[in-house]
Amino acid sequence: MELEKLTNKEEEVMQVLWNLKSAFVKDMLPLFTEPKLHYNTLSTIIRNLEDKGYVDHRQFGNTYEYFPTVDKMAYQNHFVLGKVVGNYFNDSYKDLVAYFAKNEKVTPDELREIAKMIEKGE
């Protein structure tokens, strides 16, 4: 299934679910303080995430426990990192790494470690 890009609010809800692993809406509500979300609003966002294939649920009587079906890393790689590399580094991961090296965000030792990881296929 092809992943659909999430809205900012949907990403926020997914961050909570990725951190909690699974949760009921009532348990997630207190984590949204700025701005505070209404129960029905959060329920609607979660249902939208279910429709997009990001979330599923287990039913317990009249309530549902939600859990992510898309791995956080998979989403980051597909949308977040891919977008940054595409928009700012001409689709070149080499240019991305060079940027961090030039701006002293990555040390030569870290670059060597990254190169070793690539060679090992990690």
C-alpha cells in the first residue's frame, strides 16, 4: 500500500502513538496541551489515520485501543528525509552529508564511522 502524506496534526498524533506503542483516546488527550484537543477531534483524526492505513485498533467493549501499523522509521525515510533531501539537496544524500561536514555538524570520526556502517550494509 502506498503511504499518504499526513497533515501536521496527524503527524503529531502519530508521534504520540509511536511513543506509546498503543493507547486509548482518553489516555492520549492529556498529551495534547498546545492547543488542547477535544475528545471528538482526536477520535476523528485517529479514524482518518485508520482510513489512511497508519493505525489499527483492538476493541474492548465499547472502546478502542489504537496502535500504529506504519513504522516511524519507514514514515521518516519516505516523507521527512526524502522531502528534505529532495527539496534542499537536489536528491543527493552525498550533498546532505557534505552539508553537515562543511558546517561542522559531523566530525571526521563520525564520517568514518558512517562510511564503515555503509560498507557493512548497516
